[in-house]
Amino acid sequence: MTSSEPEDTQIRSAHQQRMARLAADKQRILKQPPEKALDEILDHPQATALVHSMAEEDMYFLVHEIGAEDAMELLSLASNRQWEYLLDLEIWNRDRINPQALGHWMSLLSRADLPRFHQWAASEKYDLLEYYLHEALEIRIPEENEDPGDFPDGFFTHDGVFYISIQEGFLNAIEDEDDREERQQLIHQLLRHLADEDLQTYQATLLRSVNVMEAESQEEALRFRNVRLAEKGFLPFEEAVGVYAPMRPESVRKRPARTPDTASDGDFNLPVPVQHSSMLSDSGIFGTALWQIKSGQLVYELQVEFAALCNQVIAADQQPVRQREELGHVVEKVSAYLGLGLHRLAGTQKPPAPGQSAEVLSNYSLADIFRTGYALAVDLRNRARKWKADAWYAHRRLALSFWGERLVGFVGGLLLTRPKFFDNYQTGRMYREFETMQDIETAEAALNEITAFDHLLSCMEINTHYLPKRYFITHENLLLTLWAKDRLGQPRIPLPIPANAFLPFFSQLWEQGTKTPRIRHSAKSDFLQWLSAQSGISDHDISDRMEAALENLFSRIAEEYGHVSPADLDPRFVHLFILEKTENQ
């Protein structure tokens, strides 16, 4: 062993310790409110190294949360790689560059660090610079006998060869007067810098800008941009939507075996995005499993993979995400379906233990786990669509509202392109992502209920032409009304029952002598037998498929009308039976 080897080891160890401290500071700072995070970054003894160690995604969100105009000091510390990422996300409208957005961000970066921006634009981003000058400038070279003094007002030159004017149409497209002046200043500064640094480069840049072919230039820039963003998970839309392609557990392929070198702890040079994983729920299956993994290196890799998966979902959904709150919704969605995928791949009835989930994370890619979890929602969506295409109610041209608020909520969520769970504002939202197996089972139970009722109705001879137009008809009040009419000896057509005629039937529904109103067991049995007789389906089969739904129906009758005496029954407030209303009602 040479004498220099211990010294080299000490240097590497000291460097590793510095990087570890920097990574810890970065983790802590990025969890702070944006203004406080900015103050701590600027006060940090290694501010530039700290900012450069941030993943581009974290820098992007921090700049937007602070506000680009207030983040000049942060932008001045950012690396060229981080600048490029900002432009990649901000200056494009789908597959076209937005010249005004490009000018806005070029102006911001020039104000953050003018000398570096000039150097960067001329040497690394010359394609964008030439495109911008092509959009902004009118350039003339005087003919042999032409006097530049005859050119219209506004033309200027730095070399006596190229005469330049900022196009009026370009400036008029900028609504704010201050922004207009700022763009003019930016262009003058860029041209002056190019001319002062290297006149030959300046003239070549202007010549190329005149000959820019917009379609080809943008196509080439888009290709390089897509390659860069693909590394972050931002795939082109037609590729990004593959994240929603359902995958069966048996199709999931294991990760390649990890060697001892790749399983070692702590490459702190890896730019691990912090914002995405910091938003994970402590109670979620994925979040709790991630922190169970002992290998620090694997945790870092999973964090990078998780951020890339979130970015792919953003690209597939085509919803711009610039604030941490917006990112939080994406993180919530991705972690929810990862949790479902972990549960499914673990093969357990109850939610898997953190150790079981961590084992699955170690063996399979996050994208495959996500697709496995998402497949549960897709299966329900496909079943709902298949049922709807040939449903009895659809053939009778009844509205989806025929199934009542609860079932419409569940099935309406399943029929969406990206299926959602009907939360009914339990957590403040009507619809949310599926989060647990219980959500899947609840939605599946609702789908089973609606398909069972639809099949039952298809087996009954019901003339829907008689349905009264000014009444809100549902599958429940239709069946209950037809049952009541049959037992009252009235024609079995879906017309309203006169209130007085309904009272004897209503009175016979209730058990006597109970404190809590209850429907008589014999009435429930009678309804089941009537359904069987009308549909030709055995009461046993109906009970097997619909017992819970029928019990719930009678519970609602008891809850809504159990404390109402027959004499006080008002047809206006009876929704589970179709009762005839008087003219003034």
C-alpha cells in the first residue's frame, strides 16, 4: 500500500461526510415554507453547492412557490442544468415553443446572472436564441447602392453590416408595457454582448436566425427536450399514458438482481427529488413500506423512481403542476395505486405488513406495481361500461339518474376515463382516487347492486311508457310502487297511487309494539316473493345477489317514514313510493 492511499481514503471519507451533511440540510430545508427555505438557502455556508445538489424538480417547485420574480437570488445560484429544466417545462405549448414565454424566462435568467446567461445562451442554447431572434427581429443587409439612412425608424447596427429592428408585431403581442420594455432591453443586451465578445459569432448568429425554418427548428428542439424530460419521467403523451395500462400480477417482472456494489448505502451525489417523497402519507401502504427498507441506496433509487412515476402521471394527465399543493394531489394518487398494487402483489386479505410491502418494493418496479393497482379500477370501469352498453334502463331510454344518487355516484365515477371513487364529500370531495381495497370492494358492491337490479327489471314486464313525466322515477320507487299497486289490487302499471288508496298498504308495513320503527318480516318476504313471481327468478337467487340492497331499502323506508302516522303522510315528501299529488302540490 502506498503512502498516498490512506490520504486518498481520508479525502474520500471527508467528501462523503460533507455530501451527507449537505443532503441532510437539503432534506430539512425543502420541507420548510418557501420563504423560510429561501432564507436558509441564502444563509447556508455552502449555498451554491446546496442548490446544485437539488434535483431539478425540487428547484422548479421552489422557484414557483416563491414566485419567479422574488427568486432571483435562487436562480442566480442554480446550475445550467436546473435553468434548462425550467425552460423545458415553461416555454412549450404542447409541441410548439411559446415565444412570449421564452422571452419571459430568458429575461428572468438574464436578470439573475447576466454574464452567465449571455455565455450560456450563446454557447449551449444557441438554437433557442436563434429561434427567438428569428421571431423578434427584422434584419436587413444594405444592397451595394442602398443607403441605410433610408431604412424605416427603429433600425440599428453594431457592425455596419447587419441592420436590425425589433418587429412591431412581436412587441404588440406583449400586453404589459413594462414587459415590452424588458424584452427590448433583453434583445439589445444579447446583441451587444454577442458583438462585443466575438463579431464573427455575432454575424453568424444573425445570419442563421434569418434562415431559421420554424417547423424544423422546433421539431429538433422538441426532440432534445423530450429526451431530457424522459429521464425525469416526462414522456410524450402517447408514451406517458402507458402508465395507465392495466397489468396482471402474473405479468409483473422482477427487478434485476442487485449486486453487493449496487446494494451499498449512500451515493449522496445522486440528485434525489425531495418534494415528492416528503408528501407521502405516514399511514399509506407505500409510504410506510418505503421507510422499512434498510438499504439507503435502494431508498434513494426508489425516491428517484417515485418522482419519475409522478412525472409520468403528470404528463399522461396533461395537467400543469407548478405548486406543491398541486404536486401533493399527484403524490396522493400515485401512492394510493402503489398501495393497491402492493396489497395485490403481497397476496394478503388484510393490508400487508410494512415488511411484506417492502419486500415487494425490493422485487418489482414502481411502474409495474402502480399498473397492477390501477388495473383493479380499470376492471371495474370495463365492467361498468360493458353493462351500460346493453343495460335494460339504457334500452328503455331512461336517464342514469334512474338509479338514484348513491348508485349513480358510484357508477358515474367508474364510467370516467380515469375511474374515481365516489366519496360523496366524506373527505370534502365528491370523487377521489381509489386508495384501499375497501374502496374497490365498496365500488364493486355498488356495481353488483346496479347490475342485479337492472337484470331483475329486464325480466319483468314493465311498460315504461306509463312512467309519469313530472315525477322523479328511480328503480326503487318504481319497484315498490308496482308491488304496492299489485297488493292493493290496482293495475300493475307505473302510474302514481292515490294517497288515500295507499294508506291501508302503508299501515300494514309496520311491526307493532316496537320502540324503533321496523318493517314487518312478512312484508319483506312478501316483496321478495312478488319480485320472484314477476321476474321468474327464484327468491333464493334474488336474495343471494340482492339481500343487502333489499335490507337497505327497507331500512330507508323505516328511517324516512317510520315516525309518520298514516294520517300525516304527505305525498310531496314521499320519494320511495310514487304517490299521486294534488294540483296544488
